[in-house]
Amino acid sequence: MHERAYQLFEAQQTERGIDVQQVKEKIKALAIETPSWGYGDSGTRFKVFKKVGVPRDPFEKISDAAVVHRLTGACPSVAIHIPWDKVDDYDKLSKHAKELGVRIGGVNPNVFQEEEYMLGSITNADPVIRRKATNHLLECVDIAKAVNSDIVSLWIADGTNYPGQGDIRKRKHWLHESFAEVYQALPDDMRMLIEYKFFEPGFYHTDLADWGMAYNVANQLGPKAQVLVDTGHHPQGTNVEHIVAYLLDEQKLGGFHFNSRKYADDDLIVGTSNPYELFLIFYQIIDALQDADAGVRQTAENIAYMIDQSHAIEPKIPAMIRSILNVQTQYAKALLIDLNKVRKAQEAQDVLAAEQAVREAFEFDVNPLLQTIREEMGLPLNPMQAYLDSSYPEQILERGIGGASW
């Protein structure tokens, strides 16, 4: 059935002037990193709902991630979070991943769950606590070296809840001092991706509250520092694709944490709330890949695509598969935008024609295309159904309840 649907799709796109073979190759090359913590127990600020079969250690998390990669062909790396994924032997963990057909990806420090960090970590007024937090960031650089990762992703939860609680300018300087020390410890081939969040857990002010602050820090540090955009970390109504375009042009967009949100940092399955936003983000990236500036093109080529989700009520592995499929769908749709048509409409200042040239790509059904790609890659046409029909969901029940919680 999908063969005939694909033939019709291919003919339609060829008539539009779209190189379908090139589109297929780009989709096959798309790599999306999944997070180890997305396979473990997680929840809301009120409750963690423990599930049967979730991983009990980093090795089992990687095993689950490898299943997602085998079914989708799109997730060759797994991000780890320290100390949640701390082990005595990182070489053993790397070998375990390699044996399963994946590798360790970005390393994410955790400076928000220790008792001492209640009033801040690297921006704490106590220099002893700042030292402890910075040492942990440096530890994660060493772990990244040990697992052959080239990315350390930094999200700092520091902030205040009340006016006068902290000296905002001093905290800014302490943050810069800590990041500068970590930056100096990076090897030449490693990047520091700086994440931001406009509120929570600091409800009065957050030390890294928006992309502009993260961009400023990255600029001051140097070329190995870039901005990481979490799609849920913005005020309501924020034009995320505008931020993406700006950072691309400044050659400071380093990566994404993809998730979906309705109100705040909901960390829901990617594309479930506003798939058009994801489509428009990819539009900006694909457009940048054709930019005349080689630096902009290189920035777009080196974006680290990562998932960041909190599966509080849904089963972990199927939720991850759903996110990957949703990302592939919106990426495929964005690749169908006739950029020449858009530019001609822009030059003619034809507002409706320009908007139509973008939107018409979003309205295509790309399932025949994606199924054909999976068939060519030797993957199941329906990765979700393939997982549900496999023995793995029943096999992991032997783990019982007791997965590592946030």
C-alpha cells in the first residue's frame, strides 16, 4: 500500500521541483540523541510515579536507548546525566553502548539536587559551595573525555525567589567565573552548550533566564561555547524560531533539547502541543544550510539534536519512539519547502504567497516517504508497532519497580 502512496508523493514533489532523493538522504542522516533520564522514573514537582520495568542503572538505560535506535535508525547516541548515571568504570559503560550499536553523547552535570544548592550552586554566596559546584562541572568535562563525548551541556538552576534575597550582579560574575574555568578545561574538540530557562525553580529571578544571557556568556567565553535551546524554556508566546534564526546568524546555536509544552516547562512528548513550531524551527535551519556565509552553514550543520522529556505518566520507551517519529515527520515536511518560491515571494513583498509557500509543505502527508526510507534502511515500517509486538516490553518487566528516579 505504501509503495503506491509513495509513488504519488514522489511525482507530486518532483512536479514542485523538489529533489526527493536528496530529501531522503537528509532524513536518513538526521541523528537525534535520546536522554538516559527519559528512560527512568520521573514526574512532577508533586509526585514521581514509579513504573514496572524502568532501568535500574545506566547500563539498562542504554539498553533501552539502543532498542529505540534499532527500531528508528535515528538515535545513535545517548546523553547521560551526572550523578544520576555515575559509574565506577566509564570505559565499561562506553563498551556496553558500543556493543549495542550506540555511543555515549552529551554529558549533563547536575548542580540542583544537593542540599547545599538550595540557595544556588555556582552563584551561591558561599565560596565553598561555589567551589563544590564548579568542581562537579569540571568532573563532567573529565567524564566527557573518558566516554569520547564532544559535548558538555550546562543547565544551571540557580536563581532567587524574593527581592533582595541575592545580589544579582555578583551572582552574574560568579557564574561567569565558574563557566570560564570550565571553558578553559575543554579540549579543542569539545563544545560547551549553555542552556537557559526563564523561571523555575527561581521564581523571582533566574541567573540564566533567556537566550540573550546565554548568548552573552557564550560570546565572552569563546568559539567552543554555544547556546542550547530547550523548546519548553520560554515565556508564553515566544517566537522560538526567531531565536533559532538569530543564533544561527550569530553562529552561536549549538543544540536543542526537544520537547513539547502547553504552559511552561512541561517536558512533554515532542510535537504533541505545537508541531507547527517544530516545523518552523527546522525551516530556519534548512534555510541557513543554503546561506552564503560559510560560518552560518557550518553552524547549521553542527547542531546537536537532543530529546529532553519527563515521562511522568506515559510508558518510557514508546514515548521516546513517539518523539523521534514526530521529529522526523516535521523535519521531512520542512525539507519540502520550496525555498526559491519563498524567496521570490519575499522579494516581491507578497505576504500571502510567502506564507503559502511555507505552509503548503507542512500540509503534505510524509508518511509514505518515511515508510519508504525505513524500508530502504531495513527498519520496520511502523517502529511503534514493532516495539509493541516485540518481546522487549515483557522482558523488561523482570526489572520490577525500582528504576533510578530524578
